[in-house]
Amino acid sequence: MKIVHTIADVQSCISGQKFEGKRIGFVPTMGNLHGGHLTLVKKAQELCDCVVVSIYVNPLQFGPNEDYDSYPRTLEQDCALLKEYSVGIVYAARTQEIYPEGSDSHTHISVDMLDGMHCGKSRPGFFRGIATVVTKLFNIVRPDVAVFGEKDFQQLAIIRKMVRDMCMPVDIVGAPIAREESGLAKSSRNGYLTKEEREEIAPCIFEILSDAKSVIQAGERDYDLIRRNAFAKLAQAGIKPDYFNISNTRTLLPASDNDDQLVILAAGHVGKARLIDNIHFSIDV
């Protein structure tokens, strides 16, 4: 496994792999790796000959009062884990090269049709930061395939639209959510949870999502009522709700009676952690 820090070095490594005719898979991460990240790596390995994992905490996707400074940075531990999984290249990018003139003055990429709702409503500029850094990483790595987790469902939808709209020559693959035995979606921010929060409170998000799915599949179509009930259940469980939205899977707009592909997206605060989760499914209309 090669660990590189500069654009020139990562492109040199990748060009050698491509010269040998190898298919390049890419998994962009912010590090502090866990089992969810490793499912993305495994998926990329299934589809490609050489996997590149980037590790970069992107300042452009953090708001002024968010956890950029305290976000866990565990590069040595991450690289040891990726070596066990036979990753070919780790690109530990540096901010002075990603944003040489500063992130505020850098060219920004926006996907306006999808980024103003759900997490984008709660975190203005968040998806602009993601779209910008992912575009830059795609241009640096030039992968054949990039794998993203379905836990960040809105992010995945935004990246897919960005790639389609901008004619980027990369296949975007979504990997299913990796969960703990309790049902809690694996996340770097789970590390902020206390033992009680992790075992007894945070798993309620997935339970409430699953209950809402069951109610809808049983025939209930009053989505506003389902949403209000879910908010009450989240609060009762000790979770401060951010949103709980029932949407069309493709557009992410509020679901209508004619939609047969639905996604329920939820976010809430558990102690110091802001957690997101979702569940998507089909119904008869």
C-alpha cells in the first residue's frame, strides 16, 4: 500500500496502474474509519483492480459553529486498517494543495435542485462544500468507479446528479448502510456518544424509521401525520429532532400519493452528536 500526500504523487501512482490496464476504484473519506467505510472499500474492490482511498477533512463542508476543529483525525490508525484490507493507494490530501488560495476564494460547485432541503436546509453550504471537494478529487484521481454510502442518501443523490449534469466519466455506486447490531447506522460521529446514548437512545432513530415504513406499507398515506408522530417519538426517546421527511427517492421532494419509490430521511441530535439515517423502499400505488 502506498501512502501519498500530493496531487503529483497520487497521479503518478494511478497512471502506473492505468498503464497496466487496471480499473481504478475510489472511496473518498474524511478518515476516522469504521466498518461503514470498509463496506465501501470492499464494494470498490469487487468492481475494480486498484482501490484509492482519500482521507481529507474538508473545511468547506463545515459551518462556523460545527466540529471541523474537533473532528477526529486518525491517519495512522486509518492507514493501518486500510493496509489490512489490501487497499492500493491512500491519498492523504493537504489543504494547502486542495485550496491553495483558501477555501473561501476557491471555485465552488453547487447542485441547486437538491441541496436546499433536508440536511442542506439545516446546514447551509454543506453540500456545496461536498460537491466542490468531490469534483476536485475526481479530477485528481480520475477513477473509473467511485463508491459512496447510502447513509448519506442526499449526498449520493447530489453527486449522481452532478456527475450526470457535468458529464464526468465516472460510475457512481451506492453501498447499503452498515449498521451495528442495535440498528444504529455506523458513523464517525458515533464516537461522540456516551455508552448509554449509543446503546439505548441513538438506535431509536432506525426503529422509528422502520415503524414509519411499516405504517406506509400498510396503506397509510397521511405523510404529515406520520411525520408529526415520528417527531414526537424521537423527542420522547431523548433525541432532539432536526427533520423527519418522507420523500420521492429520485427528486427528494415531499412524497405524493402517486410516488411508488420512497425514502424517509431523518436527522437528530443525541448528546453532542448530530446523526442522520434513512430507509428507502417501494410501495403499491
